[in-house]
Amino acid sequence: MATAFTNSEKELIRNKLQEAAKECLGKYGVKKTTVDQLVQMAGISKGAFYNFYEKKEILFFHVLEDYQQSLVAELTKKLEKESNIGIAQFSDMIFGLYQHVRQSFLMNIIQQQELEYLMRKLPKELLMNHHSLDDMFMENVFSYIKVKEDVTISVIAASLRAIFMSMMYIDEIGEKEFDEVLKFLIKGLALQIIEEE
């Protein structure tokens, strides 16, 4: 009979699985990473994996959510240091976050067009909860910024997601122009949502 994991063992295994998932996403992507690779890297059995995650895509999604939370925390720290955030400061901060993503493990699955594939493999309620989490993050971020009265946080969050999704089409948009296009889109959004003094 298998022994149950202690809480500290569960935490350690989750961390190992998330590190393995992050590494595999950066090297192989979603489709080419197997549960066998993940458990080997984490040093657990395949059966133990399924005690933590129903399928590999859910693990990957949690890794992406953790990464997003770290980006939002970084943005919040920057916002706390600033006073009177205007269009230019906001645009620079958001562009900086997107550049961070372009240098991360996440860019591999974006370039391989696997982000959409991953989202299709997830339970709908997980995605709906994620969108609610996006809205909560945005409410926190926009508590530091004077937002125009007729703009809702959910629309801002959805707009930022749409701009983010444009990274899946860098080749079609044009690699050479992409950074300028990204700045243009972010500034256009900022102009519509930020009330400057």
C-alpha cells in the first residue's frame, strides 16, 4: 500500500513538477513533452503525477498562471514606486512586460503556435476562473492609475490579452516591425483608458 505524501513533500513535488514543466515548455513545447519526461525530471512515479494533475496540460497551465502572477507582482512594485502614472509610463511598463515574455520559456510555445492548442485542452471552468483572475489582477494594477470613467476593468484585461495574443503572429505581422507595432497598440490602449491630469 502506497504511503501518502506529507504536506511538505506535496509542496516539494509540485515545485519539482513545475520546474520540469517550465524547462520542457522552453525546450520542447506542449505536444512534444510527455508525462514520462516530467516525472523522470521530478523524480516521482507516473502514478504519483496523476495524484497532482489530471493531465500535463493542467500542470502547464498552472506554470503559466504562476508566471503571469510574477509579472503582475513585478508591475505592481513598479507602480507603487511611481506617482501619477500617465500614458507614457504605463505604455513603457506594459511593453517591458511583453518583452520579458518574449525572453521567457513561454515564447517557445507561442512561436510553435501551441498556446491555442493548450487552451483547447483545458476544462472551460479553469479558463473562466483564469479570466476572473485576470480581472482581479487588473483591478489591483489600475488602483494605481487614473482610469477613464467609461472603461471597465474586464475590457482592459481582455484588450491586454488580445495584444498579448498578437505575439503568436510575429512572423505574419513582421519580425522587424513587431516591437514598434506592439508599442503602437499598447499606447493606443493607454490613450483610451488613462485619464491624464
